[in-house]
Amino acid sequence: MAASKDLSLIAKIVDTGDIRTVYDAGIRVENFIETDARLLWDYVYGYWRNKATSGDVPTREMLHDAF
């Protein structure tokens, strides 16, 4: 089974560390159809916006541990 577009986008963000481009393009949690992708987006976005980790995105390992 092929990965969904939603999950593929989250994977791309995590692999590249670039959430800024996606965020600047207007992508928000409402744009994701799948519940899993919404949960992952919230986690990745929250991590990125957190003052202690600002500008960074979590690794795949961190996502695996969190979910």
C-alpha cells in the first residue's frame, strides 16, 4: 500500500528539517485529511514552535517514540 499524500508530506518535513516552506505556503492542520497526519502535524509544528526547540523539527526516532 502506498503512503498517503498527508503522511508523505510529514515524512518529507521530518527528513529535510524544513517545515518553514510548508508553513509559509499556508499548510495548517486543517489541510490534512487523515487523523494520524493531523496528530503528527500538531506534534511536529508544536516542536518547531516551542521556544526550547525553535526552528528544529523532531527526528523520525522522536516521532516513533512519541507515537
